[in-house]
Amino acid sequence: MEGRLVFPLPPEEPLSRVQRWAHAIAVLTALLGFALGFLLKAQIVGATTPFRDLAAGVLAQYPAGWLLDTQGDYVFRARDPGAPGYRTTLQVALVPIGPDATSRSIVDGLTLERAQTLAGYQVNGTEPFTLPDGDEATRLEYAYAETESNPFLQSLPVVVRGVDIVTIKRGQAIIITFRVEQDRFEDEFWRLEQFLATLELL
Amino acid sequence: MKTSFGGSNSSWRRWNCSKWMVVLLLVGLIVGRVDVPRSAAAQGSLDADNIARATVFLAGVYDVPGGRAISCVGTGTFVSSDGLILTNAHNVTDSVRCPVDDIAVSLTLRLGEPPVPTYYAEVVDYNLGLDLAVLRVAREIDGRVIDRSMLSLPFVELGDSNQLRLDDTITVFGYPGLGEDPVESTRGTVVGFLAEANVGERAWIKTEASIPGVMSGGGAFDSQGRLIGIPTTAPAGTSGTALDCRRVQDTNGDSLVDSRDNCIPVAGFINALRPAALARGLVRAAQWGIRDRGHQFSGQVVAPAGDSAPTFGRLFFSPAVNEAGLPTTRVTQLPAGANSLYLFFDFANMRPGTVYELRVTVNGIPNPRFSLSPALWSGPERGLWYIGSSGQPWPNGTYEFTLFIEGIPVGDERITIGGPAQATPQFSDIAFGLLDFRGNVVGSGYVLPSGNVASALFIYRDMIDGIPWEQVWYYEGVEVPNGRVAGTWNLGPNGSTTISISNAQGLQPGRYRLELSIQGALSATADFVIAGAQQGAFAQVFENLRVANLLTDETLGSAGSTSFPNTITDLYALIDWRLLAPNTPWTYRWLLDGSTLFEHTEGWVAPESGSNFWIALGSDLHLPDGTYTLELRVGDLPPVTVSARVGLGQLPVVQGNTASGVRMSGQIVDAQTGEGIPGALFILLEAEFSVQDFVWDESQIFGVSLSDSQGRFEIARLLPRDALYSVVVVAAGYLPVSADGIVVEADAQEPVILRLEMNRDL
């Protein structure tokens, strides 16, 4: 007869109240730590810098750490210097228009102009859009191939997706532009939403 | 040049507070990297690298069955960072010989490699006579319109070609083949200057450098790397067919390349440069977007010359040219030590674009120094022309000058230089005018007002009483009735005298000529013009000059204006004129703030008298602020001018890019693998900002470059010397890099080439 070695289990004793609290606190602390971590990350990633141009009547918050440019034919342009490839861009431009212009006619004008200057420019759709402040606008979504402007550098074209929000205010067209590399469009789209939520057109 | 670094980190906290390692692992400085074959690698401050990149290959292309073909090729040079190209007009202007629908611009993207078609350009303006044109990059090679404000191309600055001296070293850049060869440079010296009518003593710079004809339109540079000349020659040929032509394409779509296909004309070798000074106005106008809109007259325009064949004739030599571009005397021999000689000849039926050439042999041996390779005609349709030089030695020998039109010899003349000076009877220095009450000849010299009498004063030397002499007067090439007077000399050996021509009905406006002969041989000759009304001893041809910005019935009848807002697009100078015969040469010149933009000399095309002849300037956008002046001349009459202010009346000061400075480029690599990092952002801050000051505002940035697929980057603007710079480098997945204190010393001449290593962000 084969013998069996048996280790008797210690008798189960119920956890003390202190132990139960300790376990609960440990779990809560861990959850709190995670939450705090996410919060901190969100704060860092979503941190913004204010932009004010009272002459143009534009107030906005753009992502902190982005390159700001106010020297071009736009009120404001911010680009993400850390983005790989194409630098994600947020831009606001004001364009004088005639009394009969509509946001749709402005969108058509943008399309005609860009088809001349952007490689493979393609409109993916236009639709009515309502700005956070309730103003009506037209949303234009498009794509094109971004190429290096310096012919002495060898770079492959990058497919860029863009969204323009076009609205008319005080006799001028306001064009809000968001452009990002195609692969990152879904991940970065919240940048535009965040920007629109902070945008004030005076 | 020294390179030094100092880390700084505070500005990074905001951006990425947990990633705090600023590492600059290596900055290498490579000097003297000149990869251009046969280039001037050891040449002082001439940046051969930059010049090679600024030198472009141009191809005129046109549509053929089944595609496009090349019609003409040449070289050009970027003269601005936003894509203005200076080249020869014959390379890019549409003609029977060279049909041009588009101009393809190929760049040297890699030194030592053939150029790559990159852009299409359009002609901004050109001067066919000077064979100079300014192009502007307009479209990408795939047809997209270019935003020129985004361009930052390598370019060169124009130098002062008037400062060139004999034996100065020059370096010529260009493409020697039909696009299959890399850019080449060749070095030579200035061996002389050629004078030509209409331009003056420095119409051409002569060099002994061996320059292939396809390099026509490229650049010749001084030791400082400034563009001082444009190698120029045009393919010669008749009936639209060049003498030397390369067939490389099936242009008729028959799947064969044979004699029925169009060919690409090529010229032989270049031995002359158009001075950069002649291009300065064109370039300046192009930079400001100003165009010469020509001139017009609302009435009947005098028909241009027919299709008669162009001719040269009456070739003779003169040792000097007077202020009116006329020969002082005629010589058939010059003593040893002569340093000035000009060939004069009559021309007729010449047209813009006609190719002519001068070949000179000395004792039967071709002499390129005094020859002129085939060039476009730069004068009017008919008249008296000269070509020659002064201020440089003409060695002893027998010279034979042969003139060609479209490659066909049309006249030749010989002269011997050497031996002692000989005292032979001679007339010289003819000047024309009216006689005052004392019997003196007065006036401007070669333009007389309408009247009954024209007088000529001339000098005589070593004359012998009793020898026969003759005066012959011509009007518009035809001998004037009773205009031939022969006689026997009786005024003694030396002095001056006056002769006259008269007509009771009045001398007709137009071009006159006087020939003086001694013993049947031409000794002196000069042309003069009768034009305009008499104003004292002078002629008044143009009057009532005024300026308008529109052509309407109202402005045509108004007194014009002297001040305009800077929103106008055109300026019209309106003039009335009196007694100016058709085909009489006249000159107009536009100046902006005192600097010449355009200058043209041509034959008058309107009737003898009239009003509202207009000459215009324009801009596609609007004319820039400035004081615009139009200057009109007939012969040696004092110019008449009219000016108008646009905007503030002075050109704005532009802090534009400069072609002097130091180029910065390099490669960003992975520190572990050594492979290039594509898509890394290299930021060079303005000299006044350090990394610590940088708040991610683009106004603080001097230049920025995104690294290419090999990790290479390049700051397109040249860095001013004697300054400290800071850099910031960002790449996804890598720890950022920054550095202060990169020094570009005042005497830095060579490009700064950086190699930056980045560590992965684990």
C-alpha cells in the first residue's frame, strides 16, 4: 500500500476588520493612482496655451508646445513640432468676401484654389456644421499629398487629411483649418474639437 | 569657423517635463566640400557648391504628336530665392527655330549628377537684342502652381561688372550637354572687352575660357562668387534651321528619329559674356513685378521692313568712336602700339533675333580675343554699326575681319597694324550743326532741327594743296541731288573747316550722311539726323510729356498727373512729337528711383508729327512705391524726361534674403544604428534667441527643415556671418536635442555641415 503524505491545512480564520480595510485601501489607492496618472497625462497632453488677437477678433486655446506663427496670410497657425512626418496643424484665417458670398461658395473657391497648388487634392465631402456657439458653418473634408518644398531633400509624399470649417461673420469668411497625417487623423481629431470648444470669434 | 555648444533645458519643461536629457552628441564641421567637377575648389570665397546648385538647366519644350519634345536648351542661374532665373533670351523665347510652349527647369539636386527636371518657368521679361531674359519659377513639374513665397532656393547676387579689369579671374558655370551631364565649371581670365553700338565700350566681356555653347545663359562669377557676366552665344542658321543641330527625339510621331524630326540647335563655343550690368534692370524690374508694356500709337503705324534679306556693307576701320557712336576717321593702317580699333559697317533689313558673328584672324590665324561668337542682333533695322575695343593692345599683324549673318559670310575687311606712324592726308572728327552769326557751327552735334541748311565742321591733317577731295551728302541712303561736290584742296595742311548743304524748300526730317574722300578714298564719314523744331541751335522733338495711369479720352486730353496712389497697375507716359521721320533711331529708358529698369533703342514707327504716343510700364498686381522716370532721347540731344510718384515716391526697404552668408545642412541620425532619421524637425533660431528664450513662436526661428528619407536637412537661407546660433531638434520617438553657441565667424566661407545623433526615447 502506497503511503500518502498529507499536509494538514491550517484552519481558516476570517480576516480581521483591519485586514479587510487594508485590502480595500490598497485597491483604492491603486485605482486612485491610475486615475491620477491618467488625469496628469490628460492634463499634459491636453494642456493648452491661450491665443488672443483682438484686432482680428479671435480668442482660442491651442495645444501647449506647438509652434505658433502669426506672420503668414492667416490670423494664427499652430503646428505640432513633435509630430512625425507632417506636422499637425491648426489654423484660423480671415478672408474678405462679397455680400452675396455663402459659406458654400467659399468652400468651392478653396477647392478650386487648392486643386492648383496641392498634389492629388481630393474633396472627401462637405456638410453643414454647427459651431459650439451655435453659428452655422460648412465643413469641408479633403485629402492631398504633402511634398517637400525643398527640391534638394528627398522625401516621399505624405497623405494629409484636412478639415475646414467655414463660416461667415461680419462680412468676412472665417476658415478654421485642421490638417493631420492620414494615419493619425482619428487619434488627433480631438485636437480640433478641443480647439473649436475654446474658439471665440468676437 | 568654430562650432561650440552649450546645453539649456528650462524651456523644455513645459513641453515634456519628464524627458529631460538634452544631448548633443556630435557636430561635425566639414570645410571645403566642393564636389563640382573642374570647379574652383581652392578658390577663396567663391562658394562653388552654392553656385552649382543655383545653376539650372533650361529646356524649351513644345507639344508634339504623342507627347512633348525639347526644342532648345541652355543654362540659367537663380538670382533670387523665390525663383527668378537669369538666362539668355534665345534659350526661352518662342521662335520658328525654337518653339516653346513651356520652359522646364532642371536642378542639380546632387552635385556630380545630371540635373533633374523640377519646375516649369515662365518668361517675366526679356531683351532680345541683349539676349537676356528673366524667368520665374511658376509650377511644379507635375503642373501644380507654386506659392513662390514658400520657395527658398539657392541663388547668387549680381556683381558689378564695371569693376572687372583685364586678367581678372572668372569662373563659368553651366551644363555642357543636353541635360545628360552634371553642372560644370571652368576657370579663365578676362582678356578684353568688346564695344558695340547701342551699348558702348563694355558690350561684351572677352574670356579665353573654353565654354561649350550649351552653357550659354549660365553665369560667370568673380572671385567673390558674384555673377558678373552671362556667357552668350546663339545658334546660327537660316530658315529656322540651325547649322549645328542634334536630333534626339521622334517629334513627328512616326516612330523614327531621322532628318524629318525637329532637332535641338546648339551653338559652338562661347568666347564672350554679356556684362551683368546689362541685366541689372531686368532683374530689378522682375523682383518688383514691373513689366515693360512697350509703346503704341493709336494712328497709322509705319510698316516695318519687308522680308528683304539682311545685309552688311561698307566695312571700314576707325581708331576711335566719338560720343555719338560715330567714327572719328577712317584708317587702313595703324602704327605699332595701337590699343584701339573699331570696325564700322552699314546694316540693313536686320531684325530682332537675327544672328550675326564676327571672326577675326591675325596673320591668317583665328583670334578669339577680338572675335565675337554668334550673337543676336541688338540694333534697329538699318543704320551704321560698330564693333571693336580700346584700352587693350592690338598686336602687330594683318587683321582680317569677316562678318557673318546666320552663319553665312557677308563681308570682310583687312587692316595692318605695325610699323611707324605715317603722316597721310586725313579728314576727321566731323560734327554737324547750324551756323551762328559768327560762322561757327553750333548745336548738339548730330541732331539738327528742321531748316534749310545743315553745316558740317571737320578737321584736316597733313593735307597737300592741290590734291583732289570730295564731299557727298546722302539722305536716307540716297545721294542728295547736287550733294556731291568735288574740288581741289587749297586750305593748307592742318586746320578745320566748314561745309554745308542747303535746300530752299527745307531739309526733310530723317537721317543724313556725309562722306569725305581724299583722292577717291573715303577718309571720314558721319551720320546726322534732322528732326524736331528749332529751339535755339537745338532740336525739340518731344514735347508735352505727361503721365497717366489709364488710357481714356479724358486722360489723353489732360495734363496728366505727377502723383498716383500705390494701387495702380499701369503708368502711361504720353508724348507729342514733331518732325521725327519714320525709322529714325530713338531711345526710351524707364528709371525707378534713379536706377534703370528698361532701355530700348529702335526706329521710330509713327508718322512725322503727332500726339499721344504712349510708352507704358505695368504690373500684374500693383506698381510698387517709387519715383518713375521716363527718359527720351534722339541721338545726342539732351534727354527729355517726365516723372511721376507712386505711393510714397520711394521704393520700400526690403530686408530680403542675401546671397552672401553661410549655408547650413547636415544629417540627423540614430545614435545606436547610425541610420538617418526621417521626419525630424531641425530648428535654427534667430541669432538673438537662445534655447532658453525659445517659446515656440515661429518669429523666433531663422530657418527650419524637416529631415528627408535619409535624415538629411538643410536650412534654405544663408546664415549671416559673425553670429551665434542655437538649434533645437525634435523627432518622434527620440529624446530632443538642443544647443546654444554655434558660431559662424565673420570670415567663414564654407558651408556648415552638421551631423546630429539622437537617442531613442525608451
